[in-house]
Amino acid sequence: MSKKKSSRKLARISLVVMLVGFLATMPFQDITWVLLLHGGFEAGLIGGLADWFAVTALFRHPLGLPIPHTALLPKNRNRMINGLVSVLKNDWLSKESIQDKVKHVPFTEKIHQIAAEKIQTTIFQQLAVKWIQQMIRYLDAEKLAPFVKKQIIAALSNVDMKKILHMISNQLLTEKVEEKALDHILAKVELWLKKEETVHKLGNVSMNVLNNVKAEGMLQFAIKSIQNLMTEEKIGRIIQNLLISAVKSLRYEYEPNREALLTFIRKEIEGLTDNEKVLLGIEKWRTRLLDNWKSDDTIAEALKQVQQKALEFVEGERFMEDYLLPLAENLLGKMIENKLVIDVWIQKQLSILIENNHDKIGDLVRDNLNKLDDETLIDMIENNVGKDLQWIRVNGAVCGFIIGILLSIVQVVFEII
């Protein structure tokens, strides 16, 4: 603005100088050198006024008079804006030129360079940790619980129980669980058999069996004889001893009955995977369990604990150095390894963006110019090119002055001749 005012002031001074010189030399035209100056001032005044009129006519009506072909910029505002927009869109910022520039920009290298510098700064590291913490805190365990439950149920529903049974049976046989289970059961049975109350139970059961046996002839006589000779305690003791003896024999390794029993158990374990009843029962059990599984609160509480553990992990002193920085450096390394692919992708996306939005450049310029009224727009143009335009007025006055002197000299010469 100061340059605009100083250039305008200089133009006015040059015009005033020409006017004052013209008036001052008018009474002394009988003197030759004064006549020459008068001619120069006259021509300079005319040139300065003519250039003032021309420069002023570009922006407004001179002296406010509606002279034809003046105020050219306001009258041709739309043409000027359209021409400016056309030049921007089609010449200076054409789609082809922008897309060509984009193709030669090494985006990946620039991004890598900036990112590699930033991740080493304390501010970036602090912001990264805070951002990760905010992301963790943002997770709502109550809202996530139904989703997690759904995924767990879906995963459990898709489990092949036949494979699970096969794996379990193989593991059981590998660890010889059938032998350990049999030994455990036999030990418990032997302890139970050795109890005094077991004798009475066995005797009572045996007597009830004998009493309910229906027989005839010698068999009935034999049974009655046993009932008369044996009490509940005696017969219970006999059965107890027999059972204890049988249990002990089953606990001996390589005993035929034990081996036969274990072989039977092993076959049953191996046949679990082909036992349709077992598989159907397990499927029904799984379905009932999953349908009745009310685990939302449990899952939500587990998620909250995981969330708290994650926050503590991120807040740890070694998280940045041991985990986040190595991860970032690894990602940056992968970026460089695939820079050609990344650059091509970015360039393609930008080309599509330019193709779809190039017209908006002109629309943006047009909208911004249309927001300005005539006075503001003219003032903006004058502020940017006004200095040169005002110098046209100064040059017009000076050139007119010189040309006027030359013409006056020619006139004097012709009068002398």
C-alpha cells in the first residue's frame, strides 16, 4: 500500500511539474530557450494527462464522468475472471501438467525421511504413547463383550469334536491314563471292601439274594442249608475276602485278567471317535452349554483386566525402546522395500483425484473473485500492478517533455529557415 501511494504521489508530482512549467514559461515565449522549455512542458502535460486518462480508464470513470470505453475492468469483470480461470485451468495448472509433476515426486522417500526424523523426537514419542493409551481407553469393554462372546461361540461351534476326541484318546493312551485310572479305582474299591460296614452290607445283600432265589429239589435244600449254617456276617466276610482277593489280583502287572480289562478299556477309548452315540451326546451337550452360557459379565470383566494390563504395558519404561520404535523402524524399512509400489499407488490416487476435481481449481478462483465487490477487486489489482501503471504516467510526462522540446527545436529551425 505504501508503494502504491508513493508511486501515485510521484505521478501527481510529475503532472504538477509539467503544469507549473507550462504556465510559468507561457509569458516568456519570445525567448528561444524558454520557448523550447514551454514546448516541452506543454507536450509533457499533454502526455501525462493522456496517460493519466488511460490508466484511470482501466479501473474507473475519469473524474466520475461516464465517458465511453472507460472503467474497463468493472465492465469486463466476468470476461476477466473467466479469462483468468481459463488460463489457470488450461495453461498454468492444467491436468496434464499437474499429473506430470506428480509422476516425478518420490513420495515414499519424502515420507520415509520425514517419518524417520520425527519418530526419534521426544515429542513424537510422547504423543505416540498418549495416542495409543487413548485408543486403549476408548475401547468399551461392556460394548465389546457381546461381540467377543459371539466370536467365541462361533469358534466353539465350528470345532470338530471328532478331531478333539481323537486327540484326547491318543493323549490318554500315550500317557497310559487307563492303567492309572484302573489302579486308582481298584485302590478305592479295596479300601471300601476293607471297611467293617461293607461286610454287613455284603452279607445283607447276599441273604436277600438267597431268600429271593426260587429253586426246587436238591438246590433248594442246599440253599436252605447255607442259610441255616451262615449268618449275614459270615457270608459277608466270605464275599469280602473273595472280592479283595480279586481286586488285588487285578492290581498285579501282567495279570491276565488285568491285561484283558485294560485291552477292553483301550479299545473303548480308541473307538470314541467312531461312536455315534458319544459324538451325538457331546454335540447336544455343547449346544446346551453354548445356548445357556451367560458370560457377558465375565467376558466384560476379563476385557477390562486386559485393558488395564495393556495400559500398564504401554506406560512401561521399555515399551517405546523395545516395542514401538522397533515396530516403527520395521514399518519404515518395509516402506522403502516397496517404494515403487507405494509411489505408483499414491501417484495413481492423486491422478484420479486431479482428474475428478481439476475443475474445482477454477471454481475456487471464480468463487473467491466473485465474493469481492468491484472496488475491492480493483483495489487488489492496483495494489499488485499499480506501481507499474503509475510509472506509465510519469514516463508519459517525461517522454512528452522530451518530445515537446525536440518538436519545439524543429519548429524554431523551420522558422529560422
